[in-house]
Amino acid sequence: MGEDLVVFRDTGGAIGLVADNCSHRGASLFFGRNEEEGLRCVYHGWKFDRSGACVDMPNEPAESNFKNKVRVTAYPCREVNGIVWAYLGPQDRTPDMPELGFNLVPADQMYSLKILVESNYLQAMEGDIDSSHSSFLHAALAGPPEAGFHARRAAGTAVLRGQALDFSRDQQRAQMQAADPAPRFTTKDTDFGVLIGAARRAGATEDYWRITPWLMPGYSLIPKAPGDIPSQCNARVPRDDGTSWFFRIRWHPARPLNAAERADFEVGGVFFPDLILGSFRPVDNRDNDYHIDREKQRTVSVSGIKSIPQQDRAVTESMGPVYDRTREHLGTADSGIIAVRRRLLRLARQLGEGQEPYPAAHGGVYKILAPALTLPRDVPFDEGAGEHIYALQG
């Protein structure tokens, strides 16, 4: 919303989030001195606690009560598993904490990384709910370069079935997506947002479903096949009109992440990119064309870009900070994106009429998972996958 803020951890370890400008004459509190449970402006020494109250005003007479009349804007925060959540709305309408799966487990069962994305949050988020792009953007290639694209992509998938390459761990997903790159979409409005199902042929009587829940306002769960592997959530948070924060989170609902999983996440690679030291900007970025390797693009992968998040960032940021959507030509594969846009527009109208989004006061609706599984063709996807989607709710 164009408001600059400063976040700090006070000397007691609690998180504070306050307006950037001191209430005195506007100096930035980023330069503030962190001391004795508060933040002191270095310009004239005015000090504010986490609630925004001015607790000291050393350049005023000792008998003055002026400090009791001055505040700096402050917002309440809550920290869960290394992620800080802030609420910036009216205090008498504080929402429930969203009970997303990674908020319900001990810290050793999750891993997260915060990444700067140089595009509007919605533009980036729409890639998370677009199941058809994964058949192309994230696909591997195999075979001689002179072979046709579709043959080389199918060969790449055959290799993936035999060994876990960097470009995919979900071998079933790779097989189904290569065999049927034009999924059939079904969407359903829910109390948490929109449930998006993408079906691919898996035989004469069955379909392979990738079910992507979009949870208001900016969370997307990435489908995963059954098995003892972590779940994933992509969270998109607006930073300003043209940039956003991307929280990429993996967690296991039943056990701690093992050493191999942590090494895979923590060492910049396919699932989590390397960041420029001291920042949230990836090493591979628009300034260096994401270090695209044209030889690997010709012989190894469709994109020639190393990590999955960077492949997504490259195409999303290439649209510009905010793309002119009147120039789009949406097809049937964009059904999920259309459904989410319509839901957001409807929510905005309802909010203008005084009706707040349901999940704001019902944090339990976020306790869901995103399955990828095979179902009989005559079974509605939300019914057939229901026990897997709502497993966290018991």
C-alpha cells in the first residue's frame, strides 16, 4: 500500500513492526538504536516501544508529559517457525491465524526461504495455480538435439522414471504430464478459496489429477504424489505494486525433515535458489538473464535455467512489473486463473459492501493438503480426493 515499515527484534526477543518515519520530524527509524525493549531515533532520541508508544523524549523537559501524547504507527506481529506474521488492519477485527500445515508442526519439520520477486504478487501467484505450464517450463529433455522437441521431452520423462534428476522428483507426475500435456481443468469455489483440479489420462478408465488449492489471499499448495515426501506451499505477499515477496515453504506433517531433504533445500539448487549474500534477491536474476545456459536449453532442459523457482521468476518477471492483461488470450488451460480472478473481484465487491472474507475469522479452513493421485474417471475429483485434501482436519 506504499507504506514503508521497519521491523525489529527488541532486546527481549519480541518482534516489533513500526512506521519508518519517527513521529518527531520524520527521520527513518531504520537507523534507530535498539535498546531496553524499544527503538530510539538517533536524530533527537525519541524512543518507541513495540506498541508504538513513545516511552522517552530526552530533548523535552523532564516534567513534560508530551511523550504521552505521541505515538508511531505500529502493528502486532506473531512469529511461527521463523516466519513473522503481521496484521495491518483495524485492531477490533484481528483475524484468526491461518492454520496452514507448516504453522502446525515443530520447527524441525519445515524449511522456508524468502525471495524477492520483481513483479506484481498476483502475476507471480498465477504461475502457482497453473498446472499446464509444468509440462513445458520445468520439463527435462533427452536424446539427440536434432530429434523433435516432443520426442526429446518424452525421452526426458522416460529418463526421469528411471532416476531422480534435478528437474523432477515426482516420477509419476513427470510421466503423466509428458504423456498428456493438455490437462482438463475443473474448478470449485470453497470456503478457503478455489480448488483447482487438472486431469490427465492415466488409462482407459482413470485420470491422473493434480489438485491445487488456492487459499485466500495469496497461498497456493503445490500438488504432491502419495508417499513419504514433504508438502509445499508458495506464499505471495505484495511489497508494492510492482514487486512482491515469495515465501517458498516445505514441510512434513508427520516427521522432521531428514538430512538429505535439508541439504537439498538449504544448498542452492533446483528447489531453493542461491541468494545474494545479505539480501533476498537470487543470484540468478533479470540483470544476468537468470544465467540461462543455451547449451543446456538445447540438450538438457526446456528452459536452460537451473532452478524451478528461477524458471518461474524468469517468465513472470519477463512480463514486466504489471502486465497489461487486456493483451492476453486466455484458453481452457487457464480455467484456474480465470476462477481465481473472478473470486478476487467478487471478494473485493463484497468487502466494499461490508462482508469480510470467511477465512479471516475461520483459520481452521487452511488445514488442507494438495494431493496428486489417480481417480476413476466417473468420480468427481473433489469427492474422490476429499480424504486426502482434508486429511489435516481429521
